[in-house]
Amino acid sequence: MNFLRGVMGGQSAGPQHTEAETIQKLCDRVASSTLLDDRRNAVRALKSLSKKYRLEVGIQAMEHLIHVLQTDRSDSEIIGYALDTLYNIISNDEEEEVDDVEEENSTRQSEDLGSQFTEIFIKQQENVTLLLSLLEEFDFHVRWPGVKLLTSLLKQLGPQVQQIILVSPMGVSRLMDLLADSREVIRNDGVLLLQALTRSNGAIQKIVAFENAFERLLDIISEEGNSDGGIVVEDCLILLQNLLKNNNSNQNFFKEGSYIQRMKPWFEVGDENSGWSAQKVTNLHLMLQLVRVLVSPTNPPGATSSCQKAMFQCGLLQQLCTILMATGVPADILTETINTVSEVIRGYQVNQDYFASVNAPSNPPRPAIVVLLMSMVNERQPFVLRCAVLYCFQCFLYKNQKGQGEIVSTLLPSTIDATGNSVSAGQLLCGGLFSTDSLSNWCAAVALAHALQENATQKEQLLRVQLATSIGNPPVSLLQQCTNILSQGSKIQTRVGLLMLLCTWLSNCPIAVTHFLHNSANVPFLTGQIAENLGEEEQLVQGLCALLLGISIYFNDNSLESYKKEKLKQLIEKRIGKENFIEKLGFISKHELYSRASQKPQPNFPSPEYMIFDHEFTKLVKELEGVITKAIYKSSEEDKKEEEVKKTLEQHDNIVTHYKNMIREQDLQLEELKQQVSTLKCQNEQLQTAVTQQVSQIQQHKDQYNLLKIQLGKDNQHQGSYGEGAQMNGVQPEEIGRLREEIEELKNNQELLQSKLTEKDSVIENLKSSQTSGTNEQSSAIVSARDSEQVAELKQELATLKSQLNSQSMEITKLQTEKQELLQKTEVFAKSVEVQGETQTVIATKTTDVEGRLSALLQETKELKNEIKALSEERTAIKEQLDSSNSTIAILQTEKDKLELEITDSKKEQDDLLVLLADQDQKILSLKNKLKDLGHPVEEEDELESGDQEDEDDESEDPGKDLDHI
């Protein structure tokens, strides 16, 4: 310690080489000292010298410090000093205040020095891997310096360090654990580390996103108070932007994870005039930019529309519109909110319709579009805000023909409010178009051009707009007024805006071209502008005039005799020259501001002077420049051929559309016919079921009719037999014979049933015997239990059958006795004629009773036959089950035999291996003995293990020896 005090005390007094010697001595102590305390003190001294003597410490001590990180991981204090020293060497942070010139020089030198030391450190990739492993330590004095050092490495040589971390196992996952650290300092610096790690590296961005980064970052933002939070919220938002910007995979993951819904509370800000701190403005600005990242026009259209849909469904768009219409919002936040709302509604019809319905909280309420347009045409508003409103209006009309129609309709005479109480969007645009402010002229012209973009209907409707220029003069059309202002020689910005409006209006609209050419002053004005040799400032206007004249030629339908295509071309050739015309036309795309406007849809200009081109207009120029050039060089014959081709194509298109309409109609007819066929099929099925029911009912009625007919025939036969002497008892001998035959049949059936019962009994006995002779105990038990239940059921059924047969036999005997009695009575009554009438009635009633009983007996015999049949089927099923159980038993037995064979084989192989191992051990022993005989030292395994154990015991007993040994 006295040595360190001397070193520290003599730093400022001694010369420069003394410090280098001191650093060298400290490095020697770090490298050679055996005591941990000495090495720790030396590293601490290097840390104190590393800020002032960064170069010397870096050159001499870096290798020793890396060695300390590798060997002394058990001591967190020396590891922390080493990491801090390395951070001071590599980092470019300057704490001392110096002059501007000196500061620039020192900053340049420090940056070079930091990048050089970083390159030395990461030359061995194991150093970065070692640093990642140290970040797993929970100790604050290790983890925090490690985070700062890795962040500094990424700032110096980001791509190289990113690649090393990417290929190291679990490298990114270890860094993600920093966000879950309970110590805010480490967590916040971990956010800064991930910012540097994810910058411009899509692969790492995806890994970080799928390591649940979105969830953790959104939790931190909500814990810190959303937009009211501090700089931690700002850092988290910057990291989220790194993860989402230009990364479609992460954007889709963010949307699918329902994280858009969690963004809504960010924008729940009041409309009070106070409470807008600088940090809150910064946070809200970043939040708005994050929303714009998800719905940027440069994203794939499908991803953008799905995010727009989610933002509307969760209420985020509504919340943004609330901020838009609130009071007391700072100007830069209001501007960014307008830009954000613009991109949330751009090209998505549902959001555009909602925005059209938003009203400003005024009395009376005004649409938000009108309020915004009032700001756009007001020259006292900030330039950035006016650009944002123009962008919002463009996004509202983008692919929105409904909105375009609503805007144009506010200019038509039938919809203008005669009372003048409310100002419409169309009136504001016209007012801006003809105001004295050139920026308002340009913005209004571009906004009106977007209302006509790709909408031929509205281009024709806008031709109806009439303007009252002054009292007493007749109204002029909007088209004529625009050309009048052009000819008056206004500012370049105004003329450029009006020419862009006219070019958009006339393109793809022959009717508008005809209206434009109908004014005889327009073509001479354009040719005069193009033919003049003006300065560089006027070249752009000349190019736009050439484009407008070219559109008038290309989209000309030759309806005006004096301005047909051929005549206009001849005029150009005479007054301008075709080559000169094409050269002037090329001035547009060669302009320096043209390429800037063609990059992004948003009108983002540093100052009003740069506000020349519109993004959609640049696409129109790119589309028309080539075709106009071809049209100028075409001859009249080629034009005629082209017109003929166009006519044939139009005819062909008409035919195709006609056939398409016919196909659509036929498809509709087919659908209707299919529906009719399906309904007819249903009706047919219903009618068929009704017919079958009616047929069955008719059959039943026929059967009933036949029975009644038979019964009536029998009654007539009975009545006719009373007059005959041989049948005076009322019973015919034929019926008696039939009864005898039926009784015989019943007896035969009884005998058959008896024989079948005996067969069933024998089958049951066989089943019982087969149950006892099973081979497998488990399967036989299951089958016997099931069979015993079925046998019991069969016994019950047989008992019932026997009882029924006994009852039937009793009834048959009764019938036989009754038959004998009837025969006896007929013989008795044949002698006595006086009592003929009474005996006839009694015999008739008894015969009907006998017939009823016989029919009942026949029905019961049928039922018995059915039951016997069912019993036989059950018997066959039981036999099949027995056969299947026997087959499964046999299969199991074979598998058991196979397994036993395999077990015996494996035992044999195991015995063979044991024999081989024994032989091997014997050979090893013999070889060791030979080595001993030859004089070579041979260590036994038991001796080695015992030696290791003794070393461990020595270390545990005397730790001081280890230090002395070092």
C-alpha cells in the first residue's frame, strides 16, 4: 500500500516517462504477484491511471487485464476493477472541459484510439465470449462494468462485435436477461446495450424480438408512466424503433402479439395547457414515430392495412384524432400527430371514412378536414404544420373515390351553401388557389389535383365549376381561371402548382382536353412559353408547359377541327421544333428537386423554396414522358393506324365486356336454376315420402277390405247352411276338418320346439365344458364370466319358453276336449229338431271363440320361432368370441416364446462380453508389468485417485500454502 501511495503521489510531479515506468511496474505486479491482494491493488491503481494515461495503460496493461478476467473470476472485486479499466481505455467519453478546437482534435484522437483498442480486444473472439459469460454474474460490481464495456465495444466497431455475439452460443439470450434485472441502473444500461446491438442488424433484431423483448419493453414503459416517464421511456422507445423499422417479420410479430392495443394508453393525454415537459414532448414524439413505423407507406401493403385495421379496432386512431383536435398541444407534437394520422388512414377506406366524420370541438362543429385546410391556406401558420396538413389531405384522398367525390361536390353550384354560414373544403381550396400567397397557391393546387387523381368522373364534374371573378362580369370556369392566372405571369411556385393541377386534370380525360383547347388563347400561350429562350429558373415552367401540350395531343379525341392531333404536331414542328420540344420536356425529370419528391409520398421540405414537385405528379411524369415523346414523332398515317387499333381494341373491349356481362348474367341464372333444382329436389323427396305413405295406407285399406269381404262371405255361408238338413247344427264338416289339421300342425310345432329346446340344452352344456378347458387363465376368466352371464340369460329365456309351451299344450288339450264335446252335441242335436235354433247360436259363438284362440296360438308360435332364431344367432356369436380369444392366446404364447429366446441370446452375448473384458484386463496387466520391467513408471488408477484426494485435503487444511506456492 505504501508503494501505491508513492505511485499515486508522484504522478503529477514526475516526468512523463515516470508514469510509463509506474504503469509497467503495475503490469508486472498484475502478471507476477502470487497474492490476490497485490494483484487487486495493482489493477485498482491501473484503473485510476487509465483515464489520464489511456494510451500507456491500454498498450501495456490490456493483455494482463484480459488474463485477470480469465483466471481470477472467483474474486468479483478484481474483475470489476479490470472491467472498469478496460472501459476507460476503450470508451471515448471525455469529462474535462476544453476549447472548441482542442475538443475537436481530442475527440478525433480519442475516437481513433478507442476503435484501435476495440480492434485489439475483439481480435480474439474468445474475449467477447468471456465478457458475455461475465454478464451472467449477478454481482453488481461485475455485471454493471461488463454492460458498459460491451456497449462501448458496440459503439466503436458495431458490425464486427454484432457478428461475434451472433455466432456465440446463447449470446443474445444472455443480454436479454439484463431487462429483467431488478436493479434499475443495470436494466437501463441494458436497454442502451440492446440499442447498440440491434442497430442495422436484422438477424439480431429478430432474435431479440422473439426473446420476448416487446413484452418487457412495454412493461417498462407502462411502469415508468408511459409518456410522463423519464429518459428510460425514451431509451425503450428508441430500442422498439430499432426492432421494428424496416423489419417486416418483427412488425408482423408485433401485430400478431396484440401489442398495438397496448400502445393506446400512451396517447391518453389531457388538453390542459400545462404539463408538457421537454421529456414528455420527446417521449410522445418517439411514440408517434413508432406508430408511423408500423403504417409506413414503404411497408408491404398487406402488412400496412392489417396494422391500420388493428389501430382502428383498438381505438388508437380515435385517440390520435382526440389529440389532433385538442387545445394546448405543442406545435411539434401537433405536426407529428397530423403526419401519424395521415399514414394511419392512407389507402384504408374504413379509417378514411372515420376521419371524414371527425368534428372539431367548435360552435357550430366543423369537420376536422375543414379545420385543417384552414390552417394549410393560412400563411401565418408554421411551414412544417402546413406541409403536414397537405400530407393528411393527400392521404385522406389516396385511393378514396368516395372522399374525392365529396370534396369536388363542395365546389359544384348545387351544393354550395347560399347563406354563407359555413365554409366548405372546396371553397377553402379555391380561396387558396387564387390567394396572393404562392405557398397557398401551390398547396391548394396539389390538394385539388389529388381530388382528381385516377378519377375520370370527378375530372368531368370539376368542369362544371363556375367562379365569379368580379361584380358585373359573367362567371368563368375553374379551368379558364387557372389558365388566366398562368398567363398573368405570377410567381414560379404558383405557376408550377397550377401546371401540375392542369396536367393531372387533363390526363386520361379527353373531355377536359377539349374544354382546354376550346379556349383559343391556351395553345398560343403554351407554344410561346416553350419556344422562348429563358433563364434556368424558367426552364422548369417550360418543361411543364411542354408536358401540358403533349397531354393535349396524346389524349386529344380530334373533336375540334382546328386543334386536331396532326395540326398540333405541325404547330410544334413549325414554332418549336420536335427536338427542342422533347428537350424542354426532359427538363422536368432532370430537375434536382424531382428525384427528392419521387422518393417519399410525404412532402418533407426544408423551406418553402424547395416546395416544387408533388410525389404523385412525379409518377405521372414518369408514366407520360415516354408516350408523349412517341406521339410527337408519329406520322399522321401512324396516328390513323393507332386510332384504328384503338377503335378495334375498344370494340374488342366492348365485345369482351359484353360477353363478361353475359357470363355474369348466365352465372346468376345458373345460381338461380341451381337453387330451383335444389328446392324441387326437396319437394320431390317430400312428395315421394307422401306417396309411399299413401301407398302403404291404401294397402292397409285393401287388406282390411279383403278381411271384411272374407268375413261377410263366411257369414253368408253360415246363413245358407241353416236350411240344409245335413248341417242343422251350424258347423260344416269342412271347417271341422280344417280345425283338425290345424291341431295336428300345432302338435307338430310343439314337438319341433321340444327338440330345439333339447338341442339348446346340449349347446349350453357344451359351452360350460368349453369354459373349463381354457389355456390362458386371464382370458378364460373373462370369457367364462361373460359366457356365464349369457348362459344365465339363455336359461331364463328357455324357462319362459317352456312355460309358454306348457300353457299352449294346456290350451290345445282344452280345445280337443271342447271339440269332442261339440261332436257329441252335434250327434245329440241331430236327433232333436225342436231345439235347433238355440243350439245353432251356441255352436256359432263357440266356433268363433275357437277360431280366435287358434289365431292367438299361431301368433305365439311365430314369436317363439323368432326367439329361437335369435338364440341360435347368439350361440354363433359366443362361438366366434371363443375362437377369437383362443387365437389371441395362441399369438401371446408365440410372442412369449420369442421374448424368452431373445433373453437367452442377450444373456449369452453378455457372458461373451464379460469374458472379453476379463481377457482385456489380463492383457493390460501384462503390458503394465512389461513396462515396469523395462523401467518405465506406471501410475495405477487407484493411486491417481488417492493422490487427487490427498491434494484436495491439503488445500482444505492449509489455504495459505496455495498462496505461497503462487
